[in-house]
Amino acid sequence: MPGIGIKIEGVSVVYGGWGTKPVKALQDVSFEVEPGEIFGLLGPNGAGKTTLLSVLEGLQAPSAGKVLFGGEDISRQAESARPRLGIQLQHTALFEDLRVRELIEFYAGLYNVFLTTAQIQELLERFDLVEKANTYPRRLSGGQRQRLALAVAVANDPDIVLLDEPTGALDPQARRMIWALIRSLYEEGRTVLLTTHSMDEAEALCRRVAIIHRGQLIAVNTPARLIAELNAGAMIKTDLDLPLDTIQPLPGVIQARYTGQHLELESHEPGETLVALGNLARRQGLRLGDVSIRQPNLEDVFLQLTGQAFEA
């Protein structure tokens, strides 16, 4: 099934006015999501991610700009665009008096898609909900509710799937199960756009990401390219206590600093730096104890682009 692309052109959303100070939730945001890719909308809470998703879902009219699905302006072609969408909200509202099987059938019916018993069973099996088919949603775990929300989102066989924080508050095992299901949507050729404030989630799932900060688009690229453009080294952290002027000349060191009780070194050659650091420690009668090495990531990208540490 070929996916369809999304084009966002100069979208702004302004709240308030008429006596109250206007709030610019989105400011002239433009980017494209290619057909059949997983695209991440990345930023801290309050950045404008959910507002943009609301525009894509047709729940929020933009103050300026437009959105196109496969070349069609959704503000003008709302009725034809809606069936193409599968939507999983950050907090999906489920009818608590319907069982899991009934919910899948009901939500598909909202799109005039009437599933057969075999099709419902296939969705239950795919999202590992067979044993919960006759269970009410209030009795599901967090991971099971998220899998049900995904099953509901694709019950109408959409071309585009919009996911708002699909793994928020889940434990690591449940997160990885959801990640596998999202990858399966991509493998079917669907276009997937997800919002997240999890940097590792974006790096694990998304071919490209857009970083949103205070309602503005500040970067669009692959995670690897954004990280490479930093030209930053690996970060070495240890509990050694040595004068910084003896550490700075070590091979590969870009900069060294103390943060709290830890020594942090940024290095382009972490292996050589560690060997030299161990030798220096022994000459001082010290032992190189706990050491961690972290490669540059999207949090470092955000810090460089905004001058602020990323806060979920």
C-alpha cells in the first residue's frame, strides 16, 4: 500500500486576542513528510507539537498557512482527507462500557469501515489483544491500552497514522513493544508522524525529525545528520579529582569541566583519552574508577540550537 505525503506550509496558530495578549502556539512552520516514512516531531512539553498535530487532525484551524495530504488541502477537502487518517491521541478516550473487540469495531465504523469477524480477529492478534478481546478498557494495563489505541487508529486502514506521545509513561518493555508495532506500520507503507519528547525514541524510530521550540521550527533532518553537524565529541564522565590544567592537554580532549562531583571530558578520541587519563591517574596515585562514555545525541543538538538543556 503506497503511503501519501504531508506538506505543511507556513502554519501559524495564535490563541487569544480581543483584549487578551495573543499566544503564538505555532509560528510559520513549514516542512514535508515524505510518503511512507516515520517522521518525528520532537520537542519538550509546551513546544507546540500537540497543537500542530491538532491542525493535522482537523481539530484546530490554523491562523495562517495550510496542510496538504497527497497534494489535497485538508481545509478544503476535509471529508476526503479524514478517512485517510488514523489517529492515536496522547490520552485516547475509550468508551469504558464497550469491550476491546467492540471498541475496534465501533471506531472503524465511525469511518464507514465495517470490519468482518475475521478482520477484527486479525487486529486482535496483531496487537496482542486476543486474550483481552472481551475485557473492558478500564481493566487493561497501560501498555495494553496503548496497543488498543494503535489498533483503533489503524482499524480503518489509513494511509497516514498520527501518533501523539505513543509511549508516554510506559515501562521499557512496553515501549519496545509499541516501537515494534510502529515499525510494522512503516513496513506496510503507511506514512507515520509521531510526536515525542523522548530523544532515544526519535533516534530509534524516525528516519527524519523536526525539532520544535517555543512554537518555531528550528531544524529538520535525519537524527544522524543533525548529530554529525554538531561536530561534537564523546562525553566521558568519571569521579576522578584532578586539576583541569593537567587534563586539558590529554590526547583527544576538546574541553574538560567539573559538574557536581564528576569530571566530564569531551573528546574526539575517547579511547586514547581514557588510556591517557588512566596513566595520569596512576602517576597521581589514584585509580580510574567508575567511567561512562556517551556519544553525542539529539539532546546535544537541542542544546546547541536553543542554548537551553532539553527538559521533557
